Amino acid sequence: MAPAQHQAAADRGSREEIVIVDLESEAGADDAAAAAATMQRQDSLYAAATRAAGANHHGQDSWARTLRLAFQCVGILYGDIGTSPLFVYSSTFRDGVGHPDDLLGALSLIIYSFLLFTVIKYVYIALRANDDGDGGTFALYTLISRHAKVSLIPNQQVEEDDLVAKYNRDKPPATLRRAEWMKELLETNKAVKVSLFLITMLATAMVISDAILTPAISVLSAVGGLKEKATFLTTDEIVWITVGILVALFAIQRFGTDKVGYLFAPIILLWLLLIAAVGFYNLVKYDTGALRAFNMKYIIDYFRRNKKKGWASLGGILLCFTGTEALFADLGYFSIRSIQLSFGFGLVPSVLLAYIGQAAYLRVHPEDVANTFYRSTPISLFWPTFILALAASIIGSQAMISCAFATISHSQTLGCFPRVKILHTSRQYSGQLYIPEVNYLLCLGACLVTVGFRTTVIIGEAHGICVVLVMIVTTLLLTIVMLLVWKISVWWIVAFFLVFMSSESIYLSAILSRFAHGAYVPVAMSAVLMVVMVVWHYVHVNKYRFELEHSIPRDKVKELLERSDIQRVPGIGLFYTELVQGIPPVFRHLIEKIPSIHSVLIFVSMKHLPIPSVDMSERFLFRQVDREDYKVFQCVARYGYRDPFEEAKDFVDKLVEHLQYYIRDVNLYGLGCEPMMKQSFSYCSSRAESFGSHEKTKVKAVYAEEMLTPAESFSEHARQASGKNKLFTQFQGDKMNIVEMMKIQQEQQAVLEEMSKGVVYIFGESEVVARPHSSLIKKIAINYIYSFLRKNSRNGEKMLSIPRRQILKVGVSYEI
């Protein structure tokens, strides 16, 4: 035979490497194996990143797909911003127009506020700070989490570094001094970590609250236009018509954003064309001098004349850019290019023409400011305008509903929200979601707000504070991203922070001056939501720490397995646990109560990483708990926050398939097939020492010597071997005889046979209570609030769609 040879064949479409290694010669085998391992890891990472990112969001979209998504954008994202002309002027001039030039000052504020916050900040800055295609405050938080270890849950593993690094592949390592300073500050200062987490929770709570308020104000303001023609309608009748429309709107959410987008887009497109045409008509007919508002001197004159009253009117001006957060948060539904395309050529000219036209009309008829939109519409177009306004207002809430779904999905994967059922409504677009429980609560909240307040004035005040607070949090997180991730010039960062933080703070102060008139509503709702999320996350973190500190050491596990009264039960047992760095204490409780274990026992941890997606070839990490013939393993199944859970049967099939590869690799190394196994074992042993190294507990010492084999080290072989008879064709040589090969095959076959006998899913039902000497607040949070949330949220088996007849639950109580 010739010296060891290796051949790499690359498929440029999928970027997957196939490596064939001849093991007969030792001379070049080590180099071949090392090169193969390196190429495999790099290419699988690149392929996964390309599939997740390129298919969804950056420069890889085809123009046909971009135009299709741009069309859907119009229906999903722009209803809220597009319907703001219904109530901006009436909210700004509550007491009427004092001076004709006040209209030019207000219009100038509207134009430049809209361009500054909506166009510059969100469309051209914030959208580029996306987390591989996902937007919103939680996406910014996870983006920061990939560059600095800010998570409060102590479950980081060094094995994640390669997975996380692939999403950072466009940026060099943090070498700049300020980036290193920011990274060190975020990782070492617990107060900064907690503060970052809390402001993210605040923004999340405000977004969810806004998803309640937006449907209420949008639909109620449009339905109120009926009084222009149907003067006999009472306020109560208007309110109940609005409630009926809201119920219908939330009812169609179950059909999915993909279908809803195609349904709504033509309506919003017609609406934008209509308000643009009416605006242009009013501008030409009444006063082309309204175009003077592009001169910013009218802003200065406006504040000089109105002083405090002008400052307070900013609470109405800010309604012109409501819905901007939805542009960012709903990015996972679409793409950057599709949003920028439809925004620049559709929304901006239409909305600005509408505002300019209304200002031109009010210059002649200032007495109509309370109902500017309908009064400025030509009489012959009233009914078509009303119908489209009603439809567009209904649709306007869709952006915030979608935004709430995406935000809650992200927060749940990070352990910050109670378990709810998340449905992926589109196989083609992974970001399109529907959450039944949340949809029901949002519908209930919107109806209660509508019935309770009965007017858009109070709801408008509440709506404004949600918008401004979310924008301020976004500015803070974007500043951290600029420092830590983008590493741009510090002068650009300072300019960004000063411009946006100062202007947003002015708007916040204006809306807070009306706190008692309605702004307290979202504050109260957000306070409740923050309590829910903070308590859930606090207990989740402390429960994990408790299990970590009381995890069963390796020698104790061996003692449990060697007990004389232990019986082996046929089949495979999947023991689900959140712990990734050891064996959970509930296992000891199970052995003490029921002294039996399955013939194959696998401790399974479902872990979400701060990345959008994990490729299947990198999904599983394995280690063997004991080297004896007990067939006890630990598996970490890793998911991105965009990845849905598989059905139970599909998950078991994939897990067992990768377990067989792991068994083969471990035995090959043990048999001395060093050239082939070096890529696997050296990769593992270099990381085994740091398995759990992020924890300052005894677990570090206990598991320092244990081996973890990532699936990526054997996924290469999976693609080469299509069946059991082909598993070892590449290993024929002097290093292995047929007896040893048969031994490996028998061990693999034994796992398959146990699988055929049945699979049992074992869950630890842990009741968490506060310690007896805990503070009163801690007891209330854990014993009452968390207990209530846990009992009314979905259990793990329901989240994973596991058949009830295959479930075994083990009860245990923890004091934290």
C-alpha cells in the first residue's frame, strides 16, 4: 500500500467535507486525521451558518424571495406606523392650534423625529445589529451573550465555543482595549450582569404590554370614525364593535404569519397609496407652504412660543413613530433587505405625504384638529377611506402581536419565561410563530383595556411610554454592541449615544408628565410581567445551582450502579435533567425508591445556546458515566433559540444514531486505532479538563478527567456510512482484527435491541421551596408566585410531545 493518503471532496453547494483516511500506514495518518478534523469542524460550522443565516437574512436572498418578503412586510410590519396619521395631530394639539406656524413646528418635529428614530436608528443601524437575522432587545442580549459570558445560569461549557464562534466569524477576536474592558466588565461585575438582565426584562415586558395597547388604540380610533356619518352610535356601541373586531383579529393568528401577511399586505398597500394621494391632494389644494416645515427653524420657534406646553405636546408627536420596535423584533420573520426596500419606497413617502397634507389642511381649517384625518379626506372618498382605515388599524396590531410572539419565544429559551406552547407556522421561514396561550391573554388584555378606558386619549398616553422605554433600552444595548462586537470608532459610539439617549430622554420626560392620565397603565402591566419573568428566572438559576452543588460524584455513581439489589430493566431510559455538568441528585432518590435502572440509561439535558440555530451534526455531546458494562451515558442536546424541538420519536432515533457513533469512536481509541481516533480524542481531552470549568464548585475537580465527545467528531463518518454493514469499511488494516470489529458491532447492536424493547422518559418532578430562614420576600416569590406559575405552565413532557404512557416521574423537593 502507498503511504497514508487522504482525499477531500467538497460540495460547493452544501460546503460539507468528505474525508477518506487509509489507516494502514502510521506515517501520515496523524496529520491526515488532524487535517480531517479541522476541515470537518470548520466546514460543518460554515455550512450550518450558511443554512441558518444565508437562507434567511443577509446578502444571499434571491430578488424574487426578497420582493415576496417585502410584499409581506407591508402587511405585517407597517400597519401600526401607517395608521398613526389617524391620531397624531389630535393627540398633539389637545387644546387646539394656538398659532398657524405651530402646525409647521409640529410637522417639522414629526418629519425629523420619524426620519431620526425610524429610518436612521432602526432601519439603518439597529437592523444591522441583528442576531443572525433575529431582532429585538432579546436578540441584542443574546448577541452580547456570545461575546461576553453574561448569563446568570452557570451552565456554560467550553464545548460551546466552536458553535458560538461560527456566528462571530465576521469579526476578529476582541483585541481593542475598550472591547476587552467592556468584556471584562460584563463578565466579572455581577451588578452589571444583573442590571443588563433587568433592563432586557423591562423592554420585554413593555413590548408585551404594547401588544395589548396597540390593537386597542388602533381599532378604537378607526371605528370612532363612524360617528362622522352614523351620529346615532353611542360610545358604548363603538366600544363593543371594537371588541368584536379585536376578537376576530386574534382568532386568525393561529393560521400563521405567512398566510396573514399575504392576506393583509394588499390592504395596507392600498391604504398607503390612499393616504399618500389624499396628502398630495391636500398639499396642492390648501397650502403648499407646508413644505417649509423641512426648515428646522420652525422647531425652535415652536418651543419658543409654547414653552412648557410645547414640551408636553411631544407626547403626541412621538406617536408618529410607534411600531418601530416591531420592525426590529420581527426581523426573524423577514430579512433586512426586504424591510429596507419596502420601507424606503413604500412607507416613508406615503406617511410623510399624509402628515404634510394634513398640516396643509389645518393651516386653512385649524378648528378641525380634533378629527383631522377624516375631515381632511374628500367627502367622495369617505367610505372607501373609512373601510381601509378600519382594515389598516386592525392590521396595525399584527406587527406588535408578531413581535410579542417572537420576544416570548426568545425569553423562554433563556429560562426567563414560564413554559408555553410555541408553534412554528411556516416550514420555510423558521421565525414565524404562534403561541396559543399568549394569544389568548393578549386578546383578553386588549378587550379589557378597550372596555375599561373607552377612549383613545388614555390609551394613547399609555402607548407612548411603552414606545419610548423600549427605544431607550435598545439604545443602551446597541451602545454595548458597538463597543463589544462592532468595535467601531469611539467617537461614532459617543455621537450615537448622545444623540439618541438625549432625544429619547426628552420624549420620556414629556410622556411622564402625563403619568396619571394613562401612562401608568403599561407601567402596571409591565411590573406584573417583570415579576413573572424575574421570579421564574431567579428560581431557575438557583435550582440549577442547587443541583450543581449536590450533583452525584463519579465514585458515588459507581457505587449506586454496583449495588447488589439493583435490577436491570429491558429497554432504554431517557432521564431528563437540566444539569449539564454531572448527574442530578434526583437520580439517587430514584435508586433508593425503585432499585432498578434500564439496560441503557441516558441522562439527557436539553440546552439552549445564545445562537439562532445548531446544526444537527453538532446537536449532541456524549460521555460515558462509567467504563464498566452498565451502558450509562450522559447526553447534552444543544439547540438555538430558533430551533424547534423534534417529536419524541424523531429525537430518540437521532440520539441513538449518534450514540452508536460515539460507542464506535470510544472503542476504536481503546483498541489502539490511534490515527483515526486522534481527531476525536485529542479534541475531547483538550476540553475535558475544562468541562464545567466555569463553575467554582467541586464539580470542576470531579469531572476534569471525564471525556466528552462532540457529535461533530463523528458526524463525518455518518455521512460516509449509509448502513450497519458499511460502518467500518474505512478501518480495514493491521490495527484492527475482525474479532475486535465484531465486539464494537455487538455493543452497537445491543443498543438497537434495547431500543426495540421500548423507551421510557424519566422526569424529575422537583418541588422548589424557600429555606425555612429565608426572608419574607423570598418565601413569597418561591413558595407562592413560582409555585403558581409552575402549576399553570406546561410540563416538560408536554413541551416535548412525549406520549403519557411512556413517562415516569420522580418526585423530589429542593430547598433553595
